[in-house]
Amino acid sequence: MEKSIKTILFLHDVLGVSKDLSALMDLMEEQNYKSFSFNFAGHGPSTKSPEEFRIDLFACELDMYIKNHNLKNVIVFGYSMGGYVALYHKANFEDSPISQIITYGTKFNWSEKAVSRELPMLDPDHLKVKFPSYTDSLQNKHGDKWKFLLKSTAHLMQNLEKLDGLTKEDLLSIDIPVTLILGDQDRMVSSEETHLNASWIPRAQVKTLTNSKHEMERSNLKELSEIIAQVIN
């Protein structure tokens, strides 16, 4: 009997676009996996910007994409915020068809102290002075709304725990295989927060990606694709 081709839906991070995951998607397709991806609202030059960035809004978009493409028993790979959205969907959407979740660099600690460390990198004026090449890349990805994207992301982070952050109860309710992958040189996400949240997910495991930082373009993509294939099979 011919082996069925498994489908993976790839979700990008909070300042990214689906194209950022194309190299990883290509590696998975070389291993005979079918891949899908899309841009969350407010990301990329062509999507409409919502009034407010919310995890539940992005989870609703994920839900709509799954339904529109008639995806059944779908495996979701979420990079950073993408992983957070996938977990939120599985915990809060009745009859979620997600059968497995794999995350890379997903941050769970959004306390006031943790958020305050991230805010300078979401200030457009600060970035233009200190990291002009980074602002150029944001403009290339998102067009004229790159400043709005940064401010909306800052608002999302500052209100995440109060509005729609993942709770311990949410994670305890997730009854599918979950793999949380963390780069060994990630300075944004700690091993402690990753292992703590994994301990609350009944069927979770943590994997470490060698020679890898938080940024997808600075991660070991070949090893990442191998881990994904390993945990799926």
C-alpha cells in the first residue's frame, strides 16, 4: 500500500511572513511532505491590518485557513508566535483538527519584566538609528505598514497575559503530541520557560537545535527538518 503524504501547515512569527519559512518548507517537501502556509493579518504587503493584534484573532485566521483548505488531521509547525497561536487554537477551538504541533523558538513568559526587555526592538525610531538594515528588511517584507506592525506587536505583547495568553489550564487540555524545539543559542526564549510549559502539556517533549539562534535565518535548518521528520514519524 502506498504511504500517504502527510500535510504540514507552517505558521510564521510575529514580525515575519510565510516566505520566511520557504527554505524549511522546501526541505520538508524534499522528504515527501506536503506544506501549506499563509500570512497573518497585518503581515506582508497585501494583507489588511486589523485594528488590534490579538492571539485569538490569529487563531481565528488559522481556523478559517484550515476549514477553507479542508485540512484534516493537520500537523502544524509554528515558528515563535506561530507556535503560540497553534497551541492556543488547539486549547480553545472545539473540534480542532490539529493532530500534532511542533514549535520552534516559542516564548511563553510574557510577564511585564519579560516584555520590557523586548520593547526597544519594537520602537521604529530606535530601530532606524541602531539597526537600519533591519528596518529595511521590515519594509521589504511589509511595505509602508512596517511601523504600524511594530507598534501593534508591542501592544500585543503588553496585553497578552491580560487578554488571551496561554494558561496552565489551556496547556493541560492539549491532548496531542507536542514538540517544543529551542535553539541552543536562543537569547529570547529560555530553557526554563520551555521546559516548565512542556511539563504542563500531557504529551509534550523538548528538543534542542544545535548551532541555532532564535532567528529562523540563523538556525540549523537541515537539523530542524530532520527533527520535524523524526517526531512526525
